[in-house]
Amino acid sequence: MTMTLADLKLLPQWVGYTAAKVPMNPHNGRAAASNNPDTWGTAAQAWAAKKRHNWAGVGYVFTIAAGVVGVD
């Protein structure tokens, strides 16, 4: 199955990131962890936090459970 960006936006696996590519928790503005879903949020939450904290961007957290892979 091919997932679209709209499909990915439905999954609560989004974080912000700094210019140094540090993943950031959209809930509290602190560092996020790739192995802790409590530090991730929805795409909308990540975008709002990016604007609020002036982060460099937002990113999707890839997990085996979601069945999604990507290449950077």
C-alpha cells in the first residue's frame, strides 16, 4: 500500500526540529525522542509548535509499527 502525505498527517508521529536537526516535542518545546511516542504529536500540533518556537521545520517519526519507510 502506498501512503500519501494526507495519510501520514493522520498519524500522531510528528515532531519539530531545530536548525541543528534536533527533534523537538510539539507539546512542550523540549527535545523529542525517536523511541518515545509521548514526545510526538499530530502534524497540526508540530506545525503550530514550529511557528510558536521558530523551529527550522517539522518531521515525521518513522516506526516499524506504522509500516512506513523512507529515504533521506
